[in-house]
Amino acid sequence: MGAIFSKQPGGQTKTLPFFAYFWTVVILALAGLIDSIYLSISHYRVYTDISYQSFCAISRAINCDTVSQSPHSVLWGMPVPVWGIMGYFLFLLLLLFAKNNEAAHVRIWPLLFLLSLVFSVYSIILAVISTVSIRSLCIMCIVSYGVNFLLLYYTWMIRNRFRGDRIFKGLRNDLHFLRQRRMFSATVFVPFFTAVLITVIFFPVYWSFDPPHLAANIPFGVTPDGHPWVGAQNPEFIITEFTDYQCFQCNKMHFYLRQLLVNHPGKIRIVHRHFPMDHTVNPMVKKPIHIGSGAMAMLAIYAGTKDKFWPMSDLLFSIARKMHQIDAKFLADKTGLDAKKLSRALYDPAIRSKLNKDIVDVLKLGVRGTPTFVVNGNTYHGQIPPEVVAKVLN
């Protein structure tokens, strides 16, 4: 989308009226708002719907879901796209004043230019984070980046084409212009900022997977072949999970299965199998991904020798995606283990041998990714179909 002009007889060009530019900016801001609403819904479903996959989850490099799963998708206690909704809404509210005839086509545009500049700078920051840290790009995020840069271009062009003030003088004049219209400004902005404050305070932290606490009366143990289990002594429904502590979907399904277990303790048993997608321990993985998940599995195996497997497993799932390095003291304090012995477990040949055996056994079963589940003899990749769970529980 470029400059708006019309051809005149003789080949001359004539700038279109102010409102042609104005409505272009309105349409762009609405497009950004709609895009942010979609991304907010998608972010919510990524964390709460076990079967959800967005249309732009195309590959590892182009995947909106991977970006949503990153800790960088949340800023100051709210998802980034929710902040986007508020930003575009504020932009549209300011446009109510820019449309006013009293503005003489120059008021509020310096303020809108500054807001567009903030949007654009933050777009660059997010693009760098997606490329360097997350290593995955979101198509709908790229759309919002484009919208932001176009808003910056058009607000700059309107200021120049209609002879606006210099930017700092214009900002002062904009604030004076708003103060002169106190009643209308209060009617527009007080409800908006009140709604923002309420949203920030009460926004639900749905992206935090904290599994329900296991009651003391829920049995746990080890299968005959040495794998930890928790749940019913005489289960109707045995779920074997093959997981990686740094795998987002594993974490999500772990939370979901724990809820099922707590709600149906007499029917379900969960058996845990380690399958870290860490190239340092898993021969199937050729490139560095989920680095450290092998060490986490070894810590969980050691905790299992002290009857602390499930507390350690829950803790590792909750911190794995936030932890840049393993803090044995922190893990020991939280689980009641000895920090020095826990640290030594990472170099214990017996612990490493147990992990190697688990990985080899899992590979022999044909498992090639996480999470994978075996439910009463049937294998499911990625998730357990809700209808399977419903059928058994009913």
C-alpha cells in the first residue's frame, strides 16, 4: 500500500483529500486489532485445548504455536497479543479526535505517529526474539509487523502532506488540544484505562501448568520393569506416557492427565517413560534441541530411587522451559532431597544406564517423538483423543 493519489488530465498528479488518508489509517488499525484478537484466541487455545493446532503451524521454522508456547509470548502478566488489542484500541480512540474538523487535519497525528513508532520498534524487538531465541516465525505476527510499519508510514506522511507541526511541538499541541476537550477526552479515555487496569489485575494465568496436588492416599510405585507409576492399584485405564521435560505438549498433556487422575483416582494409572529429545543422550536426535532434557530425566530417575519421582517430575515440568541451567540446590530444596547427591546423579553411571535403557526400549517400541501415549494397548501421538478418554471413563 503506497501513497494515495489520483491522475489528472495532462499527466499531473493531485493528492487525494485528507479523509482518503484518514480512512486508510482506520482500516489498517482495524486490521491490526482483528489480527491481535485472533492471536489472543490462538494463544489461549494453545494452552487450554489439547487438540488445538493453528492454521499457521506449518513447520518448525514457521509456526505460530511455537511462538505462543514461548515465555516471550507473555509480557507483564498478560499475553503480548492482548497488549496489542489494547494498543490498537487506543489508536482507534485517538482517531476519533483526528477526525474532528476542529483538528484542522493536523492535530493528534504527531501523537499517532509516536504511538506507531512505539508499535514498530516493538515489532522489531519481537521479530529479533522470534528469529534468534525462539527460532520460529509466526505468520500472523508478521502481519501485525506489516500493519505497524504501514501505520508509521501513513501517520508520518499525513503530518508532512498536511503541514503538521514539528514532532515535539506537535505533541505539546496535541496534549493541549485534548485538554481543551476535557469532557470528551474523559468520556473516551477514563473507561478505556479503567478497563485496562481491571484486565491487568484480574487476567487469568491460564498459561501456567500447575498440576493438581497428589493426595497422600493416591498410590504410587514402580512397574515390574522399573518404570514409575501413580494412580489406581487395580486400574481400568492404564496410560503410559513417553515424554520430554522441555516439550511443551508433554507439559500440557501432563497437566491434563493429572487432572484426570485426581478426578478418577480409582480408574486411572499413569506410567512414566523417559524419552528426552536431547542429542547428547538420544541417538535418534541428530541436531541440538531440548538441550538439558536428558539431564532432567536423570534427576527424575535419581529422585525415583528416593520415592520422590512424582514431586520431582512435576517440578521439572513446571520450570523446564524457564530454567536456563539446572539448579540442583533449588530442586533439592523443593523436593526434600540432598543437593550434593542430586548433583552427583548427573554423573552416576547407574543412573545414565537406566536412562539409556529407557531410550532404547522406547525406540524399539517405534516411538519417534514426544509426547506419545499408549492407552490400553493403543498408541497415540501428540495427544489422547478426547473421545477415547470419554469412552473409557463413561
